[in-house]
Amino acid sequence: MTSHAALPRLLFATMLSLAAGCGGDDTIETARPGQESALAVVREVFAGVLDEASMSPVALSIQWSGHVCPYPAADGLLKTAVIDPRGTCYAGLAHGCDLQVAWRGSFAQSAFAHELMHCYMSQLDLTDPSHDRHPEMWRAVSDANRALREAGL
Ligand SMILES: [Zn+2]
């Protein structure tokens, strides 16, 4: 017999399992095929604005999200996203070099280079959450995405 007290727990467990299952087998991954090559392409471009030390974090962790955001992005499309505990969707999030990135079909289309830049900037004790303090860094991100596209990544 199910007590009333157990019901919310049961509902919560059901919601959790639904959330875990909604993206099939591609919800969270720690590496994508070609990731090492993509990282090399990005680092080569970033070498124009960053030194080797800042691009060598002690611990770099990348988690790929395949979850689809429940509400449309600015362009009206439903996209994969990193969804924070409050339900807000992001293309990616960086906590230092602990990165979460939504997989959007290629490295160039995903916020891979962008979140890597946040990581490398954190190595230099630079923060730029609104992306307006270091324009040369964000130009390098655009250049890296172009290089990734040209490399078919
Ligand atoms: Zn950012």
C-alpha cells in the first residue's frame, strides 16, 4: 500500500527517470569522436591570443549534453542545451575548466571553443561573463569556429 507521504517521492523519482530518459542514449557524454583533433584546432587558433601555460589547465573536464531545451532558443528553434537546476537553458557553461557544452551536431556549431576560452581565461584570472571586456579573445573564438568548420569538425 502506498502512503500519502510516499506519493511525492514516487512522483519525483518518476520525473527524474523521465528527465534522464528524454534524450535517449546521447544525453551526457564525456567525449565526442574527433574531440582531440578539435581541441588541437582550437588551441592553434587561440595561440594567437593566449600563451601555452594558460591553455594547459591542470584539470579540463568536458561534459556534452544532448538534452533538448523545453523552450525555443532566440531563433525560435528547439535546441540541445545545458539545463541548470532552475531550468534555464545554455549553449554551454564553464565553472573554471569544468565545462558543460550542448552538442549541436559539430564542434563548430557547439559552444566548444567558447567554453574553452572561458576555461583558459580563468587560468589567467580573467573573467568576462558578459563577453565585453576582451574582444580579441572572443574574436579568436569566432576564428576557431571557422577553423573547425573548415576542418570538418
Ligand atoms: Zn560565455
